[in-house]
Amino acid sequence: MPEQLTHEPPETRTGWVVPAIVQAGIAVAVFAVVGVLAGVVWEWLWTPPTGVVVDHQWLLGLAGLRAEFSATGVYVVVASVAGLLTGALCALFLDRAELVTLVAVLVGAVLAGWVMVQVGQALGPADPRELAETARNGTRLPSDLRITGQIWPPRSIRDPSPYVAFPAGATLGLAVVLLGMTKRHVE
């Protein structure tokens, strides 16, 4: 008698799709919320350098130029830590489909980095370059919160590498949990 082939019912074969989509949506939403919180922390930790208006142009002194980089440095630290922790939490609690989690974490981390920049800049001081156009000579204005090498708005496209901080941290956190704390045992 020939062996009978058994077929899985269609609901078993596709039963993972809806939970995986929900899992991915939760991961991206969590990253968006963390991006908002990270933007608030970024603005809170940063101290703006002050420049002076001369002939309707905003100028920074040597100390101000050094301090201007601090916005990028603080962004990288906050984004890396937030990404690391969020990626690890997603790996711990959203582990139904690891590949779906990986893609969702990467998409969510990119979104979180963008949201972090938008929130931080919205909370920070206005662009002193624009304010200098109507300000009198000698007016002291604080710098705006921005990343050196910022892509949007297009002020400077020198170095987009700070934007890698959130996805890199998230991927590291995800990898540590998935590879180091796996539930499956090979026998």
C-alpha cells in the first residue's frame, strides 16, 4: 500500500503570517516611540554654543566651532544606546519570527533615527543663520540643534555616518540577544 501524503491545512501554512505582520508593526511602532524619547533626551543633554551676528551673518568663535560638534556626538551616543536597548528588547519579546524581527528592527531603527532628529530639532533653538538676516550686529544667538553632515534639510552633505548609529545599535542589541540568548538547543 503506498504511503499517503499528508498535507498541512492552509490555515497552518499561513498561520504565521498575521502574527508576523503584527509583530513587525509592534516593533516599528516601539522604535518610533523610542525615537521621540531619544529626541527629547538628545535636546536635553546638548548645550548649544553661542555665536554673534556680524553683518547679518551668524559667526561662531573657535570655542563655538568645537562645541558645535557636540550635537553630533550626543546624537551618536543617545541613538546608539537607545538602538541597542530597543533592539535587544524587540529580540526578547518579539521572537516569533526572527527574520521578520530583523527586518522590522532595521526599518524601525532607521525611522527612529529620523524621528529623533525631527523631535530634537523641533525642541532646540531656531536656526541662527536665518535669525541673523534680521538681527543687529553684536546680537548673540545660540546654535540650532543639528547633526554635522546633515542630509535634510540640505545644509551640508559632508558626512551621513552619524545616521548609522541608531540602526547599528539596534542590530547589535538584536544580535546579542538572538545569538547569545537563544531558546533553541542543538542536540
